Amino acid sequence: MTIPSDMAAIRGLQKYLEQEMTDLESVYDEFPNHNEKMVLPCASVITVGTPTLTNLMPYTFKKEVDPDNADNDLVYDVIGQYDARIQLDLWTEYKIQRGRLLDIFDNALNKQQIESDLPSGLSLILSDYYSAIARYDNVGYTYMDSEENSQKDEWRVKVDLLVNYPKIKVKSIPRISEIKIINQISDDKNVGDDNIELEEEIDL
């Protein structure tokens, strides 16, 4: 099932952190309710601010058979790119645990660079959004220390992420499987009316 691209970007990171940060009890895709008693340590992932859209010259991302019409193909065109902000909060019981989890998150976010010498940051395939690729980069963090959090034994660090993902439009178009071109060549010098037929098939 396909979901909106911004929600897919959140859930893609949520699933990744659940897999990579096994010390976390839960990873929420929304900010915890103030009346909710959280089981620590945990994390929350939300979008913040207004995403910006850059329109692009459309190009085909992928093509597959239309399941509702065997004579058509579903064509997935990238028509733009979103740049959005994601806020990740790590919630812990004490400061040392908070710092340790921040280091674990940083290693998880840069795992592809550590293991494969790729650029820092994280690229994920969004299984909930046409298997498009989203890119996540850390742009800073803030320790959210307050008297209220101290009294509740909740120590939080807010991590600011920049995420980029494509805007995709899907259309169903008729499939042209092959075109046959038949050329006839006549040679008046040859005896008889024999013609030579050249048949060429072109797959589109």
C-alpha cells in the first residue's frame, strides 16, 4: 500500500532505527503525549516546518505491467524533489545514557559511510512509496534540559535531520510491444517477378 511521501519518509526512518538501535524500547512516528508514560529509552520521529518542492524535468523512474490492464504499463515519473525537516528525539532516563544513544544513532545514520566509504548520511528505499530513495542528513542536535524533565527523570536530545525524497506521478499507458517494418526490393534485371522481403522487428 502506497502512503504519502512525507509519511513514508518518517516510517522508513522509524523502521530503520527499530532494526539498528536495539537498545530502544520503542520508536514512535509521532511526538509522545504529555500524559503518556513512556518506557525509556525510546525515540520519536516527526516532520517539522514546511517542505519545499523543486520542480524537475520529468524522467521515468521505473515501469511495470499494470495489474488492472495487461495491455498497459504503469509508468512512474519523477517530477520534483522535496526537501523537508525531520525531528528525531531520543528520550532516556539519565544523561550518560542519552549521550551513548546519540553516539549509537550517529553510527546508525552513517553506517553506509563506515562500511562502504560512501558519503556521510543515510539513503533508504521507501517501500511504502514506490520504492523511491530518501536521503537523510544530520544538521545538528540540541540537549533539551529543563527542570520539568529532570523531575520526570526524562533526559532528551533533539536531532535535526534534512531529508530529500522525490515527488512521483504514476500513469497507465498502452504498451507498444513491437512494430513490423516490411521492405520490398524489386530488381528489374532479374528474371521473373520475384521480390525479396526484408522484415525487421523493433521492440519498444
